Amino acid sequence: MEQQLIENRRITSLFCQSIKSCKKISIGHIVYCICKIIIAVILLTINATQSCVWEGANTWMTIVIGESILELVIFSVIIQLIKITPTLLNVGEELHQVIYAENSQIESYGDISEFLANSIDDQTTQIPEREFEKKKVLLAQQVLQEIFKIHSPLKHSRHLVFIINQGLLIWGFILGFEIPYDLNSDCRSRLIIAIYIFLFYTICYYLDVYILIIIILIALPFVAMFLIYKKLTQPKGKKDTDQIIEELKKQYLVKYSPNLIEGVPECKICMQTYQLEEEVLKLPCHESHNYHLICISAWFKVNLNCPVCRKSYAEEENNEQNLEDINQVPQ
Ligand SMILES: [Zn+2]
Ligand SMILES: [Zn+2]
């Protein structure tokens, strides 16, 4: 059954290309991590041999090595995962890149590219080349996201890497201001350059996240000011429509059944007869002034008064006065 399901599925050539991009992205990361590890190890060794004692920086670099190893493992696992055809077919399905085909000529399940759709079925082969490239890059990112979603240990490790990197970033900045000046200048400049290179790459890597945070931080005071302004300019005691509807609902909302409504059981707004269990709002202005809750809510958005007798529901005082009047009327 499982095999049959695999045989009948084909992936688009866009998806096939994006998986190759995923592999390249992962290899790029691995190379970057290896470079970080090598540089940190070399620096630590030089420091040790030349008795360059700056403990903060040395600890910082040891953590960089640990973090790089974790990242290296994550991307090695991803490279292994994108070799597994059934997993990729599932990811492809999530991203709408799988086409169901009748014929099943495939014998080996080794390479996902064997699952290419017929060019007739495959809309993605008709996309112009430049657009194809753009979509490929975008899809490659989505494939990585999907793989992280499927494998929760990977997802958690990546979050951990993110947190460690932010910690290292902040710590790196602090270290930059706390250079011990009794160090010899070679030792000092070596470490400072290493730290700043790391900071630069980390900032580039998480640039989209930082830009988002900056935009939110910039927008926050304006949003707060707008809310305060709105609160201040709203006349005292005046409530908004939703609030008024909510309060009326508390007392005057009924589920329609014949004995609850006197007179013609019909909504005066939409002119429909009430159905059993429909939500009906009986306005306090008069026994026969009742409407569908939906109809009167929509009406109140435009006019805060009763559609039949024009009794206003806008002012709080009026409302309360009104309720007292109704209570005094003998039933
Ligand atoms: Zn109605
Ligand atoms: Zn009325």
C-alpha cells in the first residue's frame, strides 16, 4: 500500500531543484561551522602557547566551538533527511509540489529526482527562468522549514542555537568594551578581530529577525500613543457599539420559541419569520420591537436606535432611564 502510494506520486521539477538548493544551503552552513571551529581552535591554541590570558574571551570562544558543533550536527541530519524519498514526498505534498500520476514505472526509490512529473502535468516547467530561480530559492527555505516542523528535536536544537547565538552576540559586545589593557597588543587585536567577525556574521545571519524586532520597537510607541489618544478623545460615558450590543444581549437575548414573542413572529429588518432556536433580541423600547440578533447588530453599526420607534440606544444615561421605564410598565 505504502509503495503504491509512493509510485503514484510525482514531484514537480521546481521542487526537485529546490531540494538541490536545500542541500547546497546545508553544505554552506556546514562549511561555515567548520571554519568557525577551525578559527576558534587555532586562536585558543595560539593564546595558550603565547600565554595570552584573557579568560572571558577564551570561554566565549569555547562556547562558539560548542555551538558550531551543534549547528554542524543539525545540518548534517538535514542532509541525511533530504535523501529520504518518502519524507520528501510528504514535504512536497505539504508545499503542493506533488502530482498524482497513473503510471508507475519507477523501480528504485533512491533518488527523489526519479519522481519527476510528466512535463505535461508539471506546470512549473512553464515558469520563465528568472521567476523559476526566485521560486526555487523561496521553496528551498520552505522545505527546510517543513523538515524542522516534522522533526521536533531538530526544531528545538535550532531554537537552542538561536538562543546561544544571541547570548554570544551580547556577550561579544560586552567583551569588546572590556578589553584588559595589560594584554600584549597582538593577543588583544587577534581576539577582538575574531569576536567582531563573529558578531558581523551572526548579525547578517539573523538580519531578518532583527529587522522585524526593530520595526516592532519603532512602531510600538506610535501604537501606544494612538491608543492613549483614542482613549482620551472618546467622550466620557460613551460606549462603542459592540459594548452596547453586548449589554443588551445580557438582558434581552432569547432563543426563539413561539411563546416568547407576542404578535407577529417576524424580524422587522429582514422580514423573515423566526425559526426555532434563532437568536432574537427583544429591545426594551416595546414588546413588538424584536429583531434577529444579526440583523439588529448590523443595524446598530449604522444607527444606534430602534428601527421602528427610533428610540436611541447611544447614550448610557438614556439607556438606564429607559430600562427603568420598562420595568415600571405593568406586564
Ligand atoms: Zn432579521
Ligand atoms: Zn422600538
